[in-house]
Amino acid sequence: MPISMLKNNLLKIKAIHCIAFIFLFPVIAASQNTYLTDVEDFLVDMLLISNKYVSPAAEAAVYQSTGSWYSSAKSLDLYEVDVSMHVNALPVSDAQKSFVVNDSDFTRLDIRDAQTAQVPTALGGETSVFYDFTLGGDDYELQTFEGANQQVFYYPYLQGSIGLWGQTEVTLQYVPQVKIDASGYKTFGGAIKHNISQYWLGNTPDTQALQVAVQVVYSLFDSKIFFDGFEITSTDPDQDALAVINSLTVDANAFTGQLIASKRINKFEFVGALAVSANQFTYTMGGEGDFLLGLLNDAFTALEDTSSMLRGNIGVNYHMHNWYLASNVTIGKFINTNLSIHYKL
């Protein structure tokens, strides 16, 4: 995100920031204008870092929440119910774990003892990189954000579908809260799928004909990633830390449209889909230090825009009477794998 755009977004919340910092940092009135200019520059720098830090976690949330809302293009019969248990597994590639920062990127921050550094994203690991900066003539330091340090993110959930009129079905997904290792998840959403191959296949009883469907999905995926706490503090050892940050919450609201095709051959069913999502993200950092955390989280509103994401899905199912096993792989920036077991009532 360009610096000019970040500065424009900050104008909307500048008054709140200024008031908060006046109470947070003891400055004299004569240096107030210089101090507040330093604060604005500091916030712009923080947004530049935060944008690259949170983006991979936000994209991973969309992949996990939109990857497997269907198992077939064929619709359920009227009032037929499909109940399923799913497990998502999303491995994190090295490319999603870190990014490069340069001193020339910043107005207020200076990378300690270096002109450039490789630092973690929210999906990365630990780091020893520090930034030094001044506010109103006082020296401060900030350890760069660390990540969750997980190789794979797992996400289990339950899902249910019911067949309606006109070869249409509705799917619901709801998980109040799941905590796995150092991460937590909540999700809610619904989908409507409509079989369109009926318009050229008619009422054919051929269960092995190529089926085509369209689906529209809304999902809210709340992911909370925990990491080892780090401090934002003065270089004066007699002063307490301004904040200790130890978590990042990403709320991903996604609207997804999918074109699905499937073909059954005996007990096996092969499935493919092309999906596009429009996503709205909200970011919140957690920890200690209400004033500074509130300031950073207010500044995060400058990052909360709408983005789109295109990806493909492939899968195979194995049918056993009323039971079947399903697999689905989402291919794009991430590779998300979904395994599920289904029972039809």
C-alpha cells in the first residue's frame, strides 16, 4: 500500500491518535507540534510493516473458510440431508513466512545495525530484528512482529446440507470455537448451490453423467494466532513497556462464487471447481498496554479494504451406500487440503 494512501487514511483517525498519544507520552507543550508529526510518521511506518505482516494470515483465512462448501455438483434429492465432518490442513510455504524491509521504506523507524532485514509475517517464526525510533526527542525501540511459528494450520468443523426444490440445496457451517496448538478459530456461514446441468440433461436417470452446478457462499472466519509476546518500550530501562503484543485476530468476511463440475465412475466421483471470492478483513492485535494497542488497532482500519481472490479446486470422492469419503484440494497462493466423511439421511 503506497505511503500517500496510508497518510490519507490516517487523516480520518489522526485526531484520536493525537489525543491518545498526548496522554500516553509526557511531552512539553513547546515540542508538541514536532512530537505529533513524529507520531504520524511512526504510524505510517507501522502500517507499512503491518500490511505485509497480516496479509498472508488474512489470505490463509479465506482459503480455509471457502475451500470445501460442496462435495459434488449433483444436488441432493428433495429433503435429503448430508451431514459431514471436515478437517482442513493448510501448510505454510517459506514464501508466506517472511518479507524484506529496507530503511529507505521508513520515515521514522530505523532498522538496528542494518539497512535491510528479513522479518516474519504472522505465519512466520521468531526474529531478533529491532527498530529504533524517536518521538519528541526521546528514544524508543520496537522488536519486529513475530509469527505463530506453525508449519501447518489445522481446522476441524461440522457441516450440513439439505436438498430443496429444483435441484437446489442449502449448506450451513458453524463452529463456536476451536483451539488447536497456538491458534483458535470460529466460523459461521451458509451456501446455496443450484444444479444447472439439469437444463440439458433433463430428468435422465444416468447417475454417471457429467454434472455442473453454481454455488454462492457467505462465510465469516475468525482466526486468532498466538505468538511469543514482544515489547514496545523506551530505551530507558527505568520505564515500563508501552505494550506487550502476543496475538493477532483476523476476521475474514468472504462472498464466494463457484462453478462446479463432477463426474461419477462407479464408486468414485471426480470433482473440480473454479472459485472467486470478494473479501473484507478486520485486524486486531491483542496483549497488554491498552493505550498503545488501541492506537495500533485504530490505525489498522487503514488496512481494512476489500480484495478479490481467484483459485481452483480439485477432489475425489469414494461412495459406500449412504456413506462417502471426500477430499478437496484448493490450489492458489496456498495449498489447502480438506478431508471429510459424509452420511446421507
